[in-house]
Amino acid sequence: MTRGGRVPPDRRSNGHAIVKHRLRILLVAASLLLSLFPSPAVAGGSAKVRQGEKQVAARQYKKAMNSFRAALKVDPNDVEAMTRIGDLHASGLGVPRSDEAAAKWYAKAAPLGDAAARFALAARYASGRGVGKDPAAAAKWCRLAADQGHPGAQSLLGFLYEQGMGVPRDEAESLAWYRKAAEGGDIAAQKLLAWRHLEGNGVPKDPAAAATWYRKAAEAGDPDAQARLAAMCRDGIGVSRDAVESAAWYGRAARGGNAEAFAGYGRALLYGRGVARNESAAADWIRKAADRGVPEGIFLRGVLYAYGRGETKDDVEALNEYRRSAEEGYVDGQLQIAGMYLEGRGAKQSDNTAAAWYLRAAEAGSPDAQVMLGWMHEVGRGVPKGLGEAVRWFRLAAAQGNTVARDHLMYLETKR
């Protein structure tokens, strides 16, 4: 057993648990927030509408507005033109941004059967943007668009059933609509189903199904899903462990702006896991993650200081970074702090402080910390000496498959 308790810098706890609560908030919010920005209406219809579509693609928004208005002069009931005018008002492209004006145009197109307008109007009634908040009206228009096969509306309807907004709260109905939306390509719904399967929330716990849904969203270009899939490939959750695929997805997610992927990709580059080792590039990504408050990134910046990789070697700075990550619940940070106090690196040696940090990590489920705490009780360093308490912690670690704990328990049995 390593008495110093130093954890090699490339060992890590399963970081997926750290983001579960954040991910849950993100996914629920995304179902609603995505609906506030309607997806483009299907191109087609009149020549003027097609012309306007091309002008939007070319970012000639004022010309596009003129084309859509010209389409309405030819056909006052051209719903695609109405919806597109609403979209331009909603986004403030070519005209001053106005939720009221957008809602007015969506309200004209919705009764004429346009699914995108119905979805957009439903989203505004659900949020109260540009119209008075009206959950019943939101549910009405959302259901009409969802029945027409609009994925965004199906996702929003799932959210309404989940929250009981304008419809009775119904988890089964909510899940059914989320599934329809996901199958239709709605990224927020795909991520929500992935999270639910990962957690067993309302569906059987199924990491493989979670990976499948994350992959669909990742392949559609969503950086958040790419980061989640990368973590699953790295840790072998729901898929075979694959460092190369993990690094590739982390790279795509990082380049797409996902802050957690900054840390994941930085780690891969630092240790050459699935990608050529590049300490300079690793340090750049790790700093970006740390600057954005990502616990894994903060921890890894501590590693840079501790081992002089991309930063000047400095144990005090390393300890500071580890402490920042530890206070965010990052277990590896807690382990490193404990080891540094046990050895007196970066701070005055203190068995009591080391034991306190090992206890935090052990109670969070870290088998490495449980082993160290067991040893400290066995020899009486920083905690009362007691074989019974030592055995308790060793057993907890052994139950998680820790071979050091298992072997040491066998040794202790010969002493009892």
C-alpha cells in the first residue's frame, strides 16, 4: 500500500457524476429554450419565398424581408411568408427585434395550418414572450403542430406534460412525446432521453441506450452531446472503452465551445490518451477549462503546477488549484490535497488535515480514499487507532473492486 497516498495525476474519479445535476437543469431548460427560437420553415412555396430563403442564407435580411412581403402581395394567405417574417422579427434580422411583432405574424399563420408557426406561437404562449402567458393556448397550438410531426413541438409538448403546463401532468405522455421528438431529430429531446436512460429516470436504466441517443445528438453537431459521448467512451459507460474515439469527440466538442470538453481534451493531450501527446496544447485547453470554472479543468491546472507541465513547478499553486476543485466536489482534488498534507508538500505536514480530506473523498465513494482512511485508522495517523474502523473502510473499498483493500483485508484477518 502506498503510505503517502499520492494519486498518479492521470487517475480520475468518474467525472460523469459531477455534471449530472447541471445536465438535468440544462436538458429541461433546453426543451423550452430551444422552442423560443423556431427552426426554419421548410423552403418551397412561391417564387418570392424561395428567393427570400436564398437571401436569408446569404445574410441579406432586409432584401429577404422585402421578398417575403412581396409574396404576401401575390397571396395574402402565404403561410410560409408570414412565418418567415415572424422569424425575422423574432431574431432581429433586417428589422428591429420584436417579440410582439413576431407573435403577431405567427398568430396569422398558425390558424392557416403552418406547423412552424403553430410551434412558435405555442412557445410564446408558454413563455409569455410577445403575448400574455397562456399555458392552455400553448398546449393547444403545440398539440396541433406536434400532430403534424414537428419535432420541436413534440419536444415542447413533452415538456408541457412533464410540468403540467396547460395539460394534466402525465409522465408517460411526456416521455412518449419526447421519444417522438427524439426520433424526429430534436436534439434537446435526444439528450433528455440519453440522460434519463443513464439515470434510470422514468425509463429502465440503460447506459447503452443513453450512448445511442447521445451519439445521435453528437453526430448532429451538438457540442454538449459530443462531450457526454466522449466521457462515456473514455470511461466505458454504455460503450466499449475507446480512447481514440473519446479524444476525437472531445476535440470536436472543445472546438465547438463546450467548456467541459476543454478539460477532457486537455487531459487526453496531456497524457496522450487516444491522441498524440502535446503538453503545450494540453495546457492551453486546461487553462480555458479552469478559467471557466470547470472542476476537472481546475484540478488539471493543479497537475500542471505539481509536475511542471506547461506551468512552472509550484506545489503551493498546485495545492490552491486542487483546493478549488475539491470545494466543487471534485474527488481527485480532495485526494491530492490529502496526499500533500500527509507528505507536507505545498503546506505544513498535518495528519489531521490529511485525514479530514480523505474522509470527504471516502464519503463521496472514492475507494482510493477509503483505503487510505482505513490505513490511517490501522496505524493511528490523524485519526484514532482502531482495527474495527480500519476494516470497515477497507471493506467498503473492496466492495468496489479495489484489490489493495481486498488483499490488505486478508492480511488483517491473520492479525485478528
